[in-house]
Amino acid sequence: MNSEKKINVLIVDDSALMRRMIIDILNNHPKINVLGTASNGKIAIEQFEKLKPDIITLDIEMPIMNGLETLKEIRQIKPVPVIMFSSLTRAGAEITMQALELGAADFITKPDPKYGFTLESIKDELISKVLAVAEINQGRYSSIIQSSRISINNRHANNTNLKTVVIGSSTGGPQALKSVVPYLPEDLPAQIMIVQHMPPKFTDLLAQRLDKLSKISVKEAQDGDALKKGHALVAPGNYHMGVDNNGNIKLNQEPSLWGVRPAIDLTLSSAAKVFNKNLICVILTGMGHDGTQGAKVVRNLGGYCIAEDKSTCVIYGMPKSVIDAGQADKVVPLHDVANAIIEAVYR
């Protein structure tokens, strides 16, 4: 008998059918055990205190106490990883973004036949996210969310060639990006591309939130958009983002890479072939190894790569892969990433 401790999960959803389906998916994995279920937030709090699960999956729309209210209560009791279940709607995306800001570790969009999603289509995503967030150091995660240690050095070197910066992130990325993009000065001689693993509607909201917080302009990319100094373009969900020889954005819906679209590797490879030594690649928190192949292309063509240090990563997957492959020129904690980008632009 395998004595390895299983990951204990509490499932919170007002739909009995959804609870049953999630139970079937998770209990079929040898490392995961569904400890209990709850049909609303009030019951969830009671079950949470009684069962002490390692992870919670939490529906957003529920009677009596909704997902956001439940999340706030849970994080006051004990900050365990919470995976939100969201609808693929504008309203669902807005609430999910609020949940991430409140400390949810990640989210999954609920299966909806209208959008071609079935339970089978989220099976692998759900299992991989449960396994990944189980590794989160919650003390570290809480400190990341509250971190205000960022200070920017205004040292400018003589090199003012226009640079292109590609920032890639996944799990924990929306919060991490808020510790980087708003700290880039508006006069920075750089044009920026951001690839965050997220579905449609979510990426547009992410861009809007970053734009409100930042000195530079941030928007969701559209096909044909021109890269410009002092502007950042966010890859739209469900599209890969590349760039043509004129510095214009090219979006496509070629097959997913590593199970994601947009994929960081494809953006890096495309940008590296256009910008060569004037490209800076930044890999932030996230599970998996998207970004490693692209980082190799970037460095082979003379570019520069920055990876987030393990100490601040929510999930130390993508940066670890880049570092282990020997493709990181600089490794820094999250609160030093903006400075590292500025220094790389002026080097």
C-alpha cells in the first residue's frame, strides 16, 4: 500500500451535478482525495473548519454566501490554496479577477456546451492545477500579495536602442504582473508584449487592470497592432501572439502548445527572429515549462533572459525550467524584476 499522503480537497458548488463530476475526476487520481463537499459558502466554512482540507475548489455563483464572500472568510481563518470555478462570461471574468486579487491561487472556467467545453476538456487542467497549487507555500503567497518592497532605480546608461520585452506568466501571474508592469517608467525605450495563460475575456480585463495601475499604456492585442515604445500588448486568450518583420502583431489560432493558447514559447521564438539582440525575455511564476524553448531561441540570437527567483514564485515551474536549462542570464525575486528589466533595456 502506498503510504504517500494524499491531497485532501473540499469541493464547494451549488450544483449537485458539478459536485458529482468533480468528485469523479479527482477521486480517480491516486494522489488526490475528496474530503467533503458543500453546496453553499456557509456550509463550506463549517466544512473547512471541521475537515481542514489542503485545497478548496470554489464556485463563484452560489446562494446564501457567494464565492467571493466565502473566499474572504476562508483566507481569514487559514490561507489554503483555493481554485475558483468561473463561467466564461464577462461578469464571471470580472469576479474571478477580484478573487485572484483576494488571494485565490488559480481558476478554471466551468464546462459550458455553448463554448464547446465539456467536463472531459477540463479533466487534465483540474488535476494538474490541484497538484500544482498543493505545492504552494501559503505563507510565501500571502507575503507576495501584500508585498510593497518595490523600489525603482532611475539609473540610465548611455545605450538607448529601442528594446522589446516579452513577459510570460501563468499561475500566480496576474498578481505578479501587478508587481512589475506598473513600475516600468513611461519613458522606458522599450515596447512590451505580455503572455499570460488565460482564456478570452480574462486577458482583456487583465490588460485594463494593468493599464489603470501603470505609467505605460496597456491593452489587449489585436491582429495588426503596432508595437510602440511605452506601450504593452497582452496576448488575447485563445490566440497565439507573434510579430512580423515590421513590428506588427500577428495573432493565430494554430494548435495549443503545452496545452495552452497563447503559448509563451511561440511569442518568444517569433519575436527573437525579428529583434535578435534587442529582445529581453522575462519568465515569471507558473507551472510547466512554457518559455524554456523560447528562451533558448532568444539567447541563441543574442537576446537576454530574466527569470523570477524561487523565493517569490507562487508556482516555481516555468522559471525553474528556464534556470535548469541554463537559459537565465539573471535570476531575481519578484520585487526586483522591474529593476532588472530597466537595467537590461539600458545595458
